[in-house]
Amino acid sequence: MNNCILEMKGIRKYFYGVKALEGVDFKIKTGEVHALIGENGAGKSTLVKILAGVYQPNAGTIIFNHKSVQFLSPQISQQAGISAIHQEATMFPELSVTENIFIGHHIRNKSNGLLSWKEMKDKTQALLNRLELDIHPDTKVKNLSVAQRHMVEVAKALSLNAKIVIMDEPTSALTIKEVEYLYKIIRKLKSENKAVIFISHKFEEIFEIADYFTVLRDGKYIGEGKMAEVTMDEIIQMVIGRNLEHRYPQIEAEQGNTILKVKNLTRIGFFKDISFELHQGEILGFFGLVGAGRTEVMQTIFGIEALTSGEVFINGKKVNIANPAEAMNYGLAYIPEDRQLQGTILKMNIKENVTLSIINKISRHFFLDKEKELKITEQYGKQIEIKASSWQQLVEDLSGGNQQKVVLAKWIATKPRILIMDEPTKGIDVATKATVHNIISELAKQGIAIILVSSELPEILGMSNNIIVMHEGAITTKFTRDKANSENIIKAAIGSILS
Ligand SMILES: Nc1ncnc2c1ncn2[C@@H]1O[C@H](COP(=O)(O)OP(=O)(O)OP(=O)(O)O)[C@@H](O)[C@H]1O
Ligand SMILES: [Mg+2]
């Protein structure tokens, strides 16, 4: 018996001259977890979007369930048994969890044909229970955290009872505990003989969960094989075409004056009594599980959210920051976690996005200095290795990782004195991650004070001078780097305070 459920052959896809895929082969068996691996812009999302009926290929064949098929629309693909969790959110924020899960496949009452909300709600509740999620089916999606939204997308995929489940970077918004849930679900799907396509830049995850892999580079098929028969170095070699030694830059703990001081900062319902100091040239890591309140603290400091009580001092002076514009005047920059909502304007091009926050500095008498705009974009775009056909390309059309790099470039271009980065390497490939880490340490060397919010332990341990761990809206522990290790950090993050 041939248990190959899908075979894609010679797939080509061009976007106005951009060769996203140049003759890619991909096949997957039932009961297999198949990792699709490659750098930012390699073509992973494009390939799975072709399978999901979002894009039509310019050439190539798809054999699904032993028949030659064409997925002319997402509905057709879904009905055939392919369910996709895309890299970018595809949910409707104004609709409830139930509505989002059943959109496109509503359950109707058999006798009168009306929508059966009761049944859909019950099914949603059952799915949420199965995922051990503490979310109400009536909650509007806009009121969920990024991680919760992702889990709802997983629930939606499960509701479709698919033969192939596509997960395009499902873990980028999740932390340890949720990732564990997700692994459990993936193993369950596997035991039910479903095929799972798993896209991730975190190789530890791939080695943990995948059975098989395919590597793409620059839109081309590079190779495939069993996970059990390959090493991490071999995978990296295939992905970037060379060897990579990623060592965290050794940061000298040479720190200057206190530049930011936060005292008893409280926002009722989100966090309480947050106190810490940040020095020039320091990288201060913030670790915690999703929901620990790190993002909320940073948004409050940056003036996006209002505080209930507490004080913020910059250079020893008490400040009341009411909005991001004021924060920027004090030399603060905040790189948000959720690039799609806050960080970039998808309908604008790279140049416009990168220079958006410094528009005043590159305009004279209300006229934009186009040359300066280009120069600055080139400087930062090259430094951070944004891969695009031109600086005029719309951000919307960039690969996920490259959108993230545009956000980084934009905030670094403001030349802040205090830089808050919320999950800066989320969705960024191995080679570029090393670049971003070097950039962060360069900025610190120049005296910029940096807050690094990250859910990646190696990143927190590798980059920070000092580490603060939060749990349920409070700081549980502060470590200097030499006192921190994965074990005590995780313990602090799950709330068991160490003596
Ligand atoms: N709608 C589009 N219009 C123009 N170019 C596009 C479009 N979608 C993707 N591309 C280009 O196709 C190439 C492959 O992009 P794709 O999103 O498939 O990469 P990826 O492997 O998923 O990367 P990442 O890891 O960053 O998500 C990139 O060069 C990207 O800029
Ligand atoms: Mg992608």
C-alpha cells in the first residue's frame, strides 16, 4: 500500500517577477509529521498556500489521495481535507471564538436549515476543553492574547477533521507550556493517521516533533530525509548553504548610569508592583510564560496603556508618559511583539515603513527628502538583511520573517536611548537570528539601554546582563547573568519562588 497522501511536483510560483518557487517537489505520508524548513523568504509559506488554495501555481502538479487535483480556492482545499493555520492571523477580531471556528463550515439545523449556534458553541467548548484552553466560546477574538488566538486557530483546524494539517510557525507566539500542548495535539493527530506539515525556525522543535523533513532555499528544493538520520549541523548546512556557528556575542557587563527606573508600576488586572532599574549599555532580559504580563508592562511604559499607579523615572526625572509620541521624545522605542497589529503598515512599502517614525527628521518644509529616505532604508535594511525585490516592495508581500525585520529596522532607525524589544527574533531564521543578536549587542556597546522580552530561554540566557522573571503579573525573581540557569528561570516563571 502506498500511504503517500500528497505529492506536489515541479511547483512554480512567480509574483510579478519574484520567483517564490522554482520547481519544488514535496511529498508527505499519512501519520507523518513533516517539517518544511528554510530561511526567511525561502518559499515555505508560498508552498503551503498553494496547497491551501490561497495561491494558484504557475506550473506543477498536485496529487492528493492518489488523484490529480487543483485547489482553486481555500474552500475547495478545505473540503478536500486540508486545513491550514497560516503564519499571519486569518481570524476576524470582531467575531466570537465560535463564529471564527465555524466560519465557512457552519452547522445547520437538519429540520429547518437554520444555523445551529447551540451545537456550534458546544462543539467549540469541547474543542477548547480538548486543548485545555481556558477561553469562553463567546469571547471576541480581539480580546484574546496573541497566543490564545493561535490556539483558537489550532482549534479551528481540528474542527475541520482534516487529512492534512498545515501549521505555519504555530509556536512562534507560544511559550513552553503551550508548545507542550501543541506537541500533544500533534502526536494525537499523528496517531489518528493524519499528516502534519510543520513549519518552524526553531530546530530544537523540529527535532523533537518531526519524523521527516524537506529543505527549501531561494525557492528551490534542496533535499529531504528522515529526522532520525540527520544532525542539526547538516540541516543548517542545507538551509543556508554553508556552516554557521551561532555563539551569543560576549557582552561586557560595562554599564553606565541608571537611565530608566520603574517604581511600583501597577495596572489593575494586568500587573502589580513592578520595580526595576535599567542602565546605559545594559541588556535586561524579561522572561515569563505567555500571560505573565511582560508585554503589558512594556506597553504601559511606552504610553500605549495607562497605568493605575506607580512611577517612571528617566535620567532621574519623574515622567508621565501619556502616549507613544511622548515616549519617543524621551528617547524610548518599543518594538512590538505583534507585528501585524502594531508594528508595520502592511499596505505601505519598505521605505515608508522604515522611515515612518523619523519622518520629521527626513522632511524639510513639509517635503520628504526622498534621497535621505532611501539612504536610511538602505543602511538599516542591509544591516538587518531584509530580503526583498526592492525597497519599494509592499510590506504585505514580504515573507513573515522579513516583515519582522522591517519592524526592527524601523525602530533602530529612530536611534533610541532606551530600546524595548518584545520577542525580536520571533519568526526569524537561524542565520539572521545571529545577525540580530549581534546588532543588539552592538547597540548595547554604544550605550543604548535595552529591554529584551523573550520567551526563548537560550536567547535570554545568551544575551542578558540581568534577567527579570515574571509570573501572573508580578516579578518573581531577578537574576544576574552568572546566577541564572534554565532551571531556576523556568521555576521562577511557573511561579515557584526560589529561596
Ligand atoms: N503576495 C506576494 N507578492 C509578492 N511577493 C511575494 C508574495 N508572497 C510571497 N512573496 C515573495 O516570495 C518569496 C517567498 O516568500 P514566503 O512567504 O513563501 O517565504 P517563507 O519561506 O514563508 O519565509 P518566512 O520564514 O520569512 O515566513 C519571498 O521573496 C517573498 O517576498
Ligand atoms: Mg512564511
